[in-house]
Amino acid sequence: MPQDNIAHKARVLIDCQDAKGLVYQVSKVFYDRGLNIDNNREFVDKEKNKFFMRTVISGDFSIDEIKEALQQVLPSDATIRIIEPKSKKIILMATKESHCLGDILIRWASNELEANIEAVISNHNDLKDLTDRFGIPFIHIGTENLSRSEHEEKVINTLDTFEFDYIVLAKYMRILSSDFVDCYPRQIINIHHSFLPAFIGANPYKQAHTRGVKIIGATAHYVTSDLDEGPIISQDVISVNHRFEWRDMQKAGRDVEKIVLARALSLVLNDRVFVHGNKTVIF
């Protein structure tokens, strides 16, 4: 067995149709190979008869051999992912607002992010000085005299020069086309400044103020071709009242936005998210 095929720790993610004895069968694969189960969570969606399991294992093992053994004991429709823990690579995209970008940069500088930031891409130059302070490449791709498709082509060409796992929209205030989104399925994460599905699209705080809401929130979700309707990863809310003008709501909401985005990134980067239709299962 080649030495470079040996792992010492991994996250094993399984989803398949539910059946009796799945937890036993999976655990036996690990036990028979003398592996430790450091952490284990499972869930069954009874309506869809769908089984989900996330297990952290440690010991000396071959990833290919473990995957083959699991395939033999799991239903034929099983999706099995075996992931060695390591820092993932992300690209940040932003426009003018600094709160989400700044929060992510600080978490990265404090070794809290568990990811390597490859670059910041923006359609404005406003956040270049902030990004430069952290020594991260800042790439300005302006929209002047460009159609949306032409601008997105330039962005895609730039993205193609990097290796990355996820694109994080840290208040990137442009609607992405289906053609763009389809290039990166389940790789784009967005923070939306409202508690979805309420108040989608532009100016949600104005919409919320007009409606007289008593809570405002933020939603982090995967981006799909349906505007602001991708699978939700994390949400949170804070209380407001009649004394809040819409700009007060916006200011308060920015704190929620950066916290929710950071929480979502932690879940995704630690392989705790299963996409299940247009929903998520979070471990």
C-alpha cells in the first residue's frame, strides 16, 4: 500500500436511503480496522427516508480502502465523502461595504478562519486599502462600459487563475447570472441582509421598516440561479422597535450579517453541511 495513501484523521460524510443497521455497519468498518471514532452524528429525514451521518475517525488507514469497504455495506445510492482536515482555499468578493470583509480578514489574521484567503475580488476600489493591510491580493474588476456578461467573463477568467474551494460573497452587491453560478455549483456562499425568505432583493431594510417588523436578521446561503433562494446555512435575528429608522436597522443588521456569515463559513469549512434538496442538514 503506497505510503501517500495513508491518512491519520478524516471526516467521513455519508448520505443515502435509510435502512436498518446502517450505523452498526459503518461503525463495524471502522472497528474492524482498529480506528477510533472521535465524533459521530447522524440524522434521518423520515419524510424522505434519507439517512445522513458525519463521523470523525483517527488511526492509520487508506482512504480508498475505507471508501470501498463502506460502499460494500451501504445502499447503492450512497454518497460517501472522506475528507482529511486541512485549511480550505477561499476567494472573497466584495463591493463597498467593509463590515463582512473586515470581519473575515480579522478572523483569518487571528487564525480563527481555518481557511486560506487567496484573493479579494471587487467591482470597486473602495476596500483595497483595507485588504492591503492584511497582505492579501486585491483585484479590481470594474464594470465601466461592460455588459453584465462581459464583466462576469472577466471575473471568471480571474477566478480561473486560482485554486479554491469556495467563493464567499462578502457583501458583493451584484446579482450573478445563472451562467456564472452554474460554473461553481455549491461553491458560492452569500450573506443576505434579511431573514430570508422575507424581503428578498434590494433595500430589505427599507422594506422591513415599511412593514413595521419587530425583528431583523441575516441569512447565509448557497447561491443558486434562483435569486436569494439557495439552501440556507445559517440565520439569526435581533429585536428592533418603532424607534428604529431604516438606517438604524441597517446599522444594527450589519452586526448580525458578519456573525451569521462567520458562523456559516465555520460550518462549511469544517464539512458540517449536507445539502438536501433546497435545504441543509447541519452537524
